[in-house]
Amino acid sequence: MADAFPFELVSPERQLVTGEATQVVVPGAEGQFTVLANHAPFLSTLKPGVLEVTMADGSTDRIFVRGGFADANPEGLTLLAEEAQRVADMDMASLDQAIQDAREDAADAKDDAAKTAAETKLAQLEEVKAVL
């Protein structure tokens, strides 16, 4: 059996997960990476994607994260996410509406900065939908 390590996932709304994990696959800004027990110190920003968690009791969970930071070290893994929601709890109709809203925001943008921000959000939402 794989060694377990402390894992914590926190969003502004709540602490979503805390416990002992054996493996966590994280959608990092430079690509996915897997954290196991005794991981070397590593800090990464998160990109929108699905976090895959295997807990010490054998249970697994898939959690959508958007933005934030991952701090891995030999003592464990802490994720601070701007947004985090279990995939099983996601409402696809709400995701489709958010995509439509982002398209409208990009079309209605008054300046380059607003347009870039809206297009970035749209790309992230479309990527999440493709993953799900």
C-alpha cells in the first residue's frame, strides 16, 4: 500500500477536503503533476481543470479547480483554490450559461484588457467543459 500524506484543499467558501491521501493529480499551470508521499518541495499555480484525489481509505474524488496555488512538500500538499467544486455536484446547464455569458462579455468588451480577461475566462470554461 502506498504511503499516505496530509492533503488539504481550501477555497474562499470552505475547506473542501482535509485528510490523508495516497495520490493527488493536480492541474498545474505548466501541466499536470502527481503528488505522492515525501514529495520534494514544489510550488505551482493552478490552471482550470480536474483534480484527481485518491484518499488513504481507497476512496477517490474528482474536483474541479479554477485558479490558485499548490504547495507540495515532504510534509504534505495544500491547495488554495479560487474556486473548487466536486465534479459530481456540477450542473452542466450552469456551466453552459457561464460559457455563454463569457462569450457575451468578450463581444461587449470596451477595451483590450476587458476583452483579454473575458477571452481568458471563456477559454478556461471551454477547457473545463471539454475535460468533463
